[in-house]
Amino acid sequence: MRTLITAMLFIALSMQTFADAASAETVQDERAVREECSAYSQAEMRDCLAKKAHDSERAVRQAEEKVISALSEWDEDAKYIALS
């Protein structure tokens, strides 16, 4: 039962964190990124796509850090300490 509760808590926190990350930064799909970067020459387009990939990796890393932080604090509340 504890495993189920922990899994549900993890999923709920993950969904909220990823939703916050998505709303904080504009998420573009692959087609939109290619369209935006296609305005440049080939060399500049490659640089633009590399920058977009780097920005995307950073956003994912920040979202992961938020989830890890939220999970590390979940048991600090007295009722959760009693449950564990």
C-alpha cells in the first residue's frame, strides 16, 4: 500500500512540476523549431537548432531537478513522517 501511495505521489508531483516547467517556457514542437530556424543560412540554421536543443535540454534538466527537490521534501511534513 505504501508503494502505491508513494508512486501516486510521485506521479502527481511529476505532472505538476512538468506542467509548471512547460508553462514557464514556451514549448515548441519539432516542426515549429525547424520553421523558426529555416530563416537563416545553412550554417546559421545549424547553430540555431543546436541552441534550441541546448535550451530544451536545460529545461528538461530544470524540471527533473524540481521533481527531485519535491520528492526529497515530501516526508518532512509530520503526517508523512508518521506514515513512513
